[in-house]
Amino acid sequence: MKIAVGCTLRYNVLAPSAAFTFNVLVNTDPQQQIASEAISFAPEVSREIAETTKGERVLRAEAPAGPLGLSYAATVEVDRPEMPPMVPADRPGRLPLSILTYTLPSRYCESDRFGPAAWELFGKVEDRAEQVRLICRWVDENIAYAPGSTDGRTSAWDVFQGRRGVCRDYTHLAIAFCRALSIPARYVGGYAVGLQPMDFHACFEAYLGGGWRLFDPTDAIAPGLIVVSSRGRDAASAGLTTIFGRVTAEPVRVECSLAAAAAVA
């Protein structure tokens, strides 16, 4: 499936200069490949694309005092495989250490507090994929979508108790439940076709049957309609931007839709 994504970010640098890292570039992996891409700054500034240890593409830039705008657009081929009919439990003791770290608590996903609740709600199901699907369904049915109800510092435990949040909060709670069941899970940020209102979207990947599988904890967006731009243990390590310097920001504009098919002569 071919998907067109884009975003516009605008800032005003108040210090003599500021440094930025942007997690808005489409990642490349076996399940998504970039067909075309365009990056522009206004005014033009010093910039580079760096690759993280997780294989992500990060855009870095340095800007002088004054206004700064970033425009990004890409067309992406997305092909995510279907989930197998049955996914047995991986043996945590045999997982690679790079995967095992995603079973541990993190800043916004206090999975060590969720053990009893996770096993009570989902522990009777043996199929690991079905466990994750049940987690998404439970989160969607029990957490009220409430824009403006959180300030970006709420954790999974806060959301579990308050039962309110946005996609970021849904994701942290789903990750915490997965990790409490010894299912490796990691935070994913990116673009989603059909999201309303349109914005960057938070979802997650669970490590099942020897590979990472993408899930939407709002239970609304199919994996094949999501384009990944960042990954991390939680939102603290997969933020949209990291800024060094005094800066003010304007609202972000995001676009994501199915790409128009090329005309046939």
C-alpha cells in the first residue's frame, strides 16, 4: 500500500542559536520503504540526517535566532505481514538482550505495578497475539479519549487510575500491560491514515513469535495504514523533537493519506 505523509513545524528561536533533532522522517525497514522524500527549511540552515543505534533516521539542524520552518513530505510503500493464526509465548530467558530490555519498566510504563491486574485481565489466554489484541480492546473500551486531559507527563499508572487520556497515554498503558505479561513492547510514533483529528499518532510494537508486530491501542487504525517515524522504550525516548536552546513553537500540521494511484496511459 502506498501512503503519502507530511508535516510542517514552525518555531521562533529566541536564543542566539538553537539545535534541533526531529523524529519526523519515515524509517526504512523490510515493512516500509520510501518511494520519494522532500525536506526543506525556511530559512535554509545547517542540517544532516543521522541514523540511531535502533536504525532510525533522525534529522538534526542548527538555526540562528529568528523564525524557523520545517516542511517534510514522503511517499511510502507499506507492506506489513498478517499475524499468524497462533503465536506461542516466547521464552523470556532465550530472548536477545536487545529485545529483553523492552520487558522492563520505564519512565512512563511502570509495568512492575501492573502484574496482578494484567494476569487477572489477560492471563488466561495462551495465544500471545490474542493477549495483545485483548489489551488493545480493553484499553479502547475502558479509557476515555480526552484531548487536553493530560500534560504530556502522565504515566501508564496515572492513566489506569484516571481512565482518561490521548493516544500517547493509551500506548503507555498497553505497553505496561504487555511488559507485565513478559511480552516485549516498545513505543512507536508516526503517521496514521484516517486519524481524526489529524496529528502524529502514538502506537506500539509487541515482540511476538520472533518478530515485532505493530498494534494501535486505540483499536482504530489498521497496522497497514500506519507509517513509523520513531521508536523507543516510551515517549521519553521517542519524542517528536529534542531542542537545545530557548525556542517557542507553533501548532504542528500533519498530513497522511493513501497516495493517489498513478494514471495509466
